[in-house]
Amino acid sequence: MKKINYLIAAIFFISLSAFAQDIEEVKIKSKFYGANKMKKAPKKIYINSFNVNYEIYKEAIDFKAGGNGGRIGGNTSNATAKAAIGLGGIDANKMQVKTNELYQNFINRLKNEGFEIVAAEEAGKTDVFKNWQKASGPIIQENLTGIINCIPQDYSFYYKRKTTDGEIKKGFLGGIGLQPKLSKALGDAIIADVNLYVMFSEPGSDWMKGKAAKVKIKTNLRLVNNHAISIPQKFKKKKSTLGKLFGSVKIKGATDTYPAISSVQFTQGKIGLGATSQFNGNLKEDVEINNILKKQKIVAYQKQGSFVPTSFTTFSNYLDAKADRFSTTTKWIEVDGDKYAEGFYNACNTFLTKNLDAFFKKIK
């Protein structure tokens, strides 16, 4: 009997060790405003958002404009450097299953703590969501280039509109101020918002590039704390003559930036000074996910062409030096889909569990 117990214990500690090697230590930080007031709130929670996002493709671009530097500096050409990296082997179905598990764990914990989950249909009857659209999971979609947004099964939410690219919009500035209004409309129910971001890329240093365009992408699979997603702007051809003349002017190499913050938020009460209670749970630092993606970097570098007139140069030398120059580097990395899904789940689930522990500790 003792041998069996020792065997079980050994298996348990081996499992813990394997889990510990899978992700770095998850350290959270939280702020709670009005905890005592939230203690007295009805034990009802409406889940306003539950978004799980993971990155499968990253593209970066740098542009160095040419010009005329006179007889000393000479004429220089435009230079463009573009790098792209993608992950292969990720199974969308497995990612959906893990997202469903994260959501079900979250729901089960809330119910075990004695909370009633407010149905989406009830929230949809409020004026807050008047003329909004309803969507239900499971959903896997690319809201931003290279970023997959996964919505769990058996979960429904409301959105204001969709852009032409399919990006979901939740009102003005992403729905700022919506939670207190919704809490009031639902009889002071607590409003929950969960947003998770697992990224594999990060920008590398490109200083000391001189007269050249240079871009560097490093790989580092992690659940991010606070990250800026940068996406090169796409240039659209203007169809009409008026559009060609008065269309928006874009700068070559320009990027759009979107914030990516992994967070758990609970909001309760109406808008007003001291009237709204809120718990904000975040990470102290990124949580690295190990043994899935080797750390590496890709670099695209393009030196500018230059021309300094001398008695030996010709007009063809000038034209050659002034021609636009491009450099492109692309890499595709295969990963184990099972290991990726498991590492993603472990990091996200630990983050959610620790934040729920901190939240319920304060309101008991």
C-alpha cells in the first residue's frame, strides 16, 4: 500500500515539475477600488467580454527616405526593409477547445462562490445595448492582422458594429464608461471583462542602422502584460478621380498601433465620484511559455543607394543609385500544436485563477 502511495506522490510531483517547466512563474498585480461597497452588491455577475487572443503572424517594415545631400552628402535613394514571420502547426480546433475550458473554469469558479450568471438575453433588454448586435461563440476570427480572436462556446456578447476588416467595435473608445451604466441597468450587478493576449513576437533593436532601412523581429512566446501591437498600414488604391486627388495621404513605413493588455476586471455601481467599485487584475511582467518556440530573430536590412558626382561618374550611375531599393526576409516556423495549446492554456488559466483568488479574498 505504501509503495502505491509513494508511486502516486512521485507521479504528482513529476506532473508539477512538468507544469513548472512549461510556463514561468505567474506574478499578478491588482488594484481594488470600493471593495467594501462591492461586498454588499447583489451576487450577480454579467460577463461583458471574454476574449482570448493569440498571434500567428507578424510583419514589420522600415522605410528610409532618400534625398539630396549636396556635393558632400550626395544623392541617396529610398530604402525599404520588410520582415515577416509566421507560426505553422497551430490547430484552430484545439485552441477553441482550450478557450472553452478557460471559460468554463471561469464560470464554475463564479458559481462555486455563490454568484448567479446574468444571461446575455437579460442584458440585451437594457437601453445600454439598444440597437447593438448579438454574437455567440464558438468564434475564431482574425480581428487584427496576424492576431486570432477566439470566443468560447456557449458565450454570447453584444457589439456596436464591425469594420470592413471584421474588427468588432464596442462603442466610443472601445466602450469606455459602458460597465457602470450596464451595472446600474442590471440592478447593480457586477460586470466582468476578461482579455488575454498570447504573443510570440517582439521588436528588436534597430539602432545604429546608418543610411539604411532595418527591421528586426525576435521570437518569445508569452502571455503579455502590456504590449503594443504594431501593424504596417495597407495602402488602398483610390478608385475615383476625386478619391485619387483628395484621398488620405499616408507615409511609407507607417504603422498602426493597438494596445494589448491581459486583464481581469470587475466593475459595479453607477457612474459618479466614489460610486463605482472596480477590481483590476493584471500581470507584473510577461509570462514566458517554454519548450514550444525557440528564441530567435529575423532581420531585414537594406542600405540606401548613394551618388556623389565626380568627373568619373555618368548619368547611368546616378539613375542606378537613385532607384528605390528593397529587402525582404520571411520565415515560417513549425510548432507542435498540442504543446502550443497546452502552454497557452496553462499560462492563461493560472493568470485567471490567481486573479479570481485575489478578487474573492477581498470581497469575502
